Amino acid sequence: MYLRVSDGTVELVDHENFKAFKVVIAGAGVDLDAARKILAAHAELPDASTAWVFQSALRSSPVVAGDSEWQARFAGMIEKARPHGWIDDARGAVKAHVEWASATI
């Protein structure tokens, strides 16, 4: 699954894929500062290649909110990621790499 940032919006895409996780920032003219502003309610970007995505933002996405099966699978993904250092409990976030795309995806 991934968060797609495009045209100033954030969308959860490929939400059934629990084996890959990333943030894709698409569109010309979006720099790190602009991406930080767009993603402020969804993630923190400490640098251009790393995002800490808030679990609450993922869980409340309109695509999956209220889907108890998805929520349980997501909890399983979190537990599998924890031993690798990809979970920050203080932030309530999951680590993701950031891909910068020059075109809208």
C-alpha cells in the first residue's frame, strides 16, 4: 500500500497490499516543504527520503475506515514491522520510504 500525494491531495492506494509500504509524491513543482505541508495531517517527513506515516491517518482513510478485516491485517503488518525499527510508538507512526515522481500517478 502507499500514500499518494498528487495535486495537493493525499490518498491511500493499493490498500490491500500489506507487503510494501511507501509514500509517492507526484507532480511537478512539489518540493520537500510543499510535501510536508500537504502531508501534515498524515505524516512527518524528516528528510526527502523518509516519512513517518501516522497510523491513525491510515486507519481513518475513507477507503478502509470501518473495515474490521483491513484493520486487523494492518495491525498484523505493524507487529511484523516492529522488530525492524519501522514503528515509532511515540509518534504512532510507520516508517516509509518516499518516492518522488515527476508525473501524476
